[in-house]
Amino acid sequence: RAKRDGRNALRFFTGEMQAQSVRALTLENALRRALEREQLALHYQPQVELLSGRVIGAEALLRWCHPELGAISPTEFIPVAESCGLILPIGEWVLRSAVQQLRRWMDAGLGELTMAVNLSSVQFRHADLPALVSRILDEAGVPARLLELELTEGVAMVDPLGAIAVMNDLHARGIRLSIDDFGTGYSSLSYLKKFRVYKLKIDQSFVRDLTDDPEDRAIVSAIISMAGSLGLQTIAEGVETVGQLAYLRERGCTEVQGYHFSRPLAAADFESYVRGGSRG
Ligand code: C2E
Ligand code: MG
Ligand code: MG
Ligand code: MG
């Protein structure tokens, strides 16, 4: 009896795995043509300075709309792109498009904004990354200090010494690094001392229940004060309510980002949003 149940469970399991790998293969094939068919786009989410309420930057977030499959989340297709190597051309397209958009906003008189771009660990480990980023900035005539590369804690896991070398190289070129989803990865805090990090992005999972979860409040408070002592900036992700905002302000968080201010926007809508003035 137990044996039969076990076999059924196994069959169910493999059936589900099969469906998942079919989906991954479908996405992989569609993704190969996504760039040339212009199905990829960037949306931009405002980043707001907490004290002044001013928009001081944008995070570029990749969007893929396939004619038959519809809109596919980056949380689904980025891992597919990483496993088949497509993340390198796609990641380069993201970097170039975001930096060129920043140039257009500078020319349109939007003021000095920063542009944050998410980087896959596959891109980070690729030998040409620092030179590629410099080339893209030079081509667009954008100062390096306006670009922030968002990395997750995992990038340093495989090869910490290699990661330090890349970070030093990017730092020497004036490019800033922030740690995305901070607090959710596996890493030792000592890397904050060794790594050239500029900003910590407090993960939205700590922000979500900030108004009534004492543990989340303690964690967020500790991250902000530790960052302050180390001379790092902090930005809270996923800010949706005034209650969350009030707590972050009280603890001295420097920047905020989330639906309370705006969802990620198409470039033209981002521009209107910035011209609309300050908020918070
Ligand atoms: P992330 O970099 O941590 O981005 C934050 C995610 O939270 C985004 O989802 C954003 O739309 C969403 N978000 C922002 N504010 C709020 C809020 O107030 N509430 C809630 N519930 N969510 C909020 P998105 O755009 O679906 O991106 C998901 C992840 O996909 C990103 O997480 C990032 O890891 C990855 N990703 C997106 N674009 C790129 C890219 O160009 N390259 C790479 N390598 N990864 C990317
Ligand atoms: Mg990010
Ligand atoms: Mg994040
Ligand atoms: Mg994330």
C-alpha cells in the first residue's frame, strides 16, 4: 500500500517536473528571438529621497511581452536566460538602454538622476563586465557616478576573491554598487567591510509588515543603523503605506521606493511623474 502511494507520488512529481521543463524550454526558444523582435522593454520605478520627497533616481526593470504567451515576469524568465547564456546579450541590452534613457532625461532637463540596473551574477562573473560598462557610459556621455549596479548577496558566494577584484575595478571606474534584497541572502556581514558597496537595499519582505511585526522593525532598524555607521546609504524597497514610511523616516532611512510612490513606469510616464514635483 505504502509502496503504491510512493509510486503515485513519484509519477505526480515527475509529471510536474516535466511540465516545468517544457515551460522553460518554450520560454528559452521564445527568448532567443525576443531581443530582435523588440519584445523587451524597460520600465522605471522612481526612487525617492526620504527627507526631501524628491525623485532622485530610477530603477530599470525588465519587461517581456510575448505576442502569444503574454507578459512574463522577470522572476520567471531571468533564471531561464541565466541557464542558457542569453542573460549576457539581454543584460548588455538592458545596461545600454537604461544608460541611453538616462542621457535622454539629462538632455530633457530632468535634473541629475541616478539609474539603477539589476545585474545577474552571470554578468558579474563575466570577465568583460567592467570594460563593457565603461564603454556604454562613454558612448552615452553619462558620468559613471550616476549608474548604480544592483547585485544580490549571492554574487560573492562562489568566488569571493574574484568578486572583490571586480568590485574594486568597478569602484575605480567610479561606478556604484548596491546590494539588492539585502538581508535575504547567505552571506557574512564581514563582506561589507571588504566589498566596495555604496548602498544597501532593504528587502521588501522586511518592509511588508513593518507597522505591526516587532521582529521586522528590529531588523530594519538594525540594518539602517549599521549602514549609517559604515557610511552606506539605505533604500527601502516595497514601501506601500504611510505607516511604513513613517517608521523608515523615524529610523533615518535615506531613500524609499515602492507602490506608495509609484509602480514601475514607461519612460514617458516616468518623465511626467518627475515633472509633477515632490511627494512623501
Ligand atoms: P528587484 O530588483 O528586487 O525588484 C523589485 C521588484 O519589486 C520589482 O518586481 C518591482 O516591480 C517590485 N516592486 C516595487 N515596488 C513594490 C511594492 O511597493 N510592492 C510590491 N509588492 N512589489 C514592488 P519585478 O519588476 O517583477 O522584478 C522582479 C525581479 O526580477 C527583480 O527584483 C530583479 O531581481 C529581477 N529583474 C528585473 N529586471 C531585471 C534585469 O534587467 N536584469 C536582471 N538580472 N534582473 C532583473
Ligand atoms: Mg533591484
Ligand atoms: Mg530587491
Ligand atoms: Mg529580487
